Amino acid sequence: MNEPSEKRKRTLALQERSILFSVNVNACCPEYFSNEPSKTVWKQLVRAADSSSNNLVEADDGVSDADFLNKMGTALKEAKESRTELVKLRLGNLDNYAKTAKLELESEATQLSAIFATIIRNMEARLEREKEQRRRSRNHRPDETST
């Protein structure tokens, strides 16, 4: 079996990082909640963190550029939602906030969001460049009068 390329290694490392984020969120989730706000925020956080990592992995198997961008967009949205829920835990000093702080999950959600946004921007820029190159090559026809 061939060694994965550097690009593939980076992709797999990012997937693992995102999955680890989700696993750490799940590990911090209390078994029982002391109040309704804690329960509500934790439910949203667990769902968003899991969805973010799942969509990142699914983007890797996208059937088209549009599919990839759609799944990456969802991964970004869910990573941002994870960060928002972590902020709510912190500001509300809700159940198990100290555990999430110790693992720096709010920072990790922010970093993952930034990485995902950069991937999306780079892909959109590449697609735009390719579209422009195709347009130019269609409009550029060799001069038929030249011999």
C-alpha cells in the first residue's frame, strides 16, 4: 500500500482533529443536568459537534465540487454553532463548563471554524479561476487568417 500524499495526510489529520473535538464534547457532557438551560445547551452542543465532524468526513467523499462545498458549509455552520453553545456554557456557568474550559473546547471550535472557512474560500477561489480560464479559452480562437 502506498504512503498517502502530504495533502491526504493533512485531510486525515483534520478529520481526526474534528472527531476528537466531538469525542471531547461528548466526554464532557453531564449524565444528569442541574437545570433546563444546561440540558438545552448541552443537547445542542453535542448535536452540533457531532454533525460538524460527520459533515467534514462526508465532504471528503463528495461526488462533486458542489457536494463538497455543501458539506463543508454544513461542517462550518455546525462548528460555529458548537462555539456558540460553548460560549453559552461559559457565560452561564452551566453544568460541566469547567471540563470544557480545561480542554479548551471553545478555542478548538473557533480554530476548526477558521480552518473550514479557509478551505471553503480556497475551493471557491479555485473554482472561480477555473471558470475564468475556461471562459478565456472559449473566447480565444486562433487567428484563421494566419498561415
